Amino acid sequence: MTIPQNLFENSFCQPDIPERSFKIEMVDTCPTGAYGICEGSRTDGVGYQQSIYYYSNASDAPVLKAYCEKISRGRWVEPRAQ
């Protein structure tokens, strides 16, 4: 399977939440400090899974956890404090 170039930068990684702004960086390895990880996240019509690391506002965790488990059919993990 070939993943289209810039798929993440131009599509998946462009959150649109009113009154919120985000800084998105593409890196080879996820840095420490994530408050939650959605492991095995799936998107309908896409033939692969991915882990999504969350660093924004930790108070978003309950909503992101529910979305991860119910919509993305992933497994929510809370990393141990570094």
C-alpha cells in the first residue's frame, strides 16, 4: 500500500475546533510528554491503523478517549509520567 504524499499534513493533521489553535509538527519519533495515545486508530475506507499521540490540553482527554474507543476503534493508553 502506498500512502499519498502529504496526506497527514494536508488532511488528518488539521484539527478544526472553534476557539482553539494547534501547532502541528511532523517528526520521525513521537516525543515524550503525551497525556494520551490512541493505539490502533482506524479510519473508514483507509487500509491501515496508526497510533495518535495527544499533547494539547489534558482536560480534553475524556472526549478524546471516547472518540478513540468508539469512533476510531482504537485503544486509549495513558503513558506513565516521564
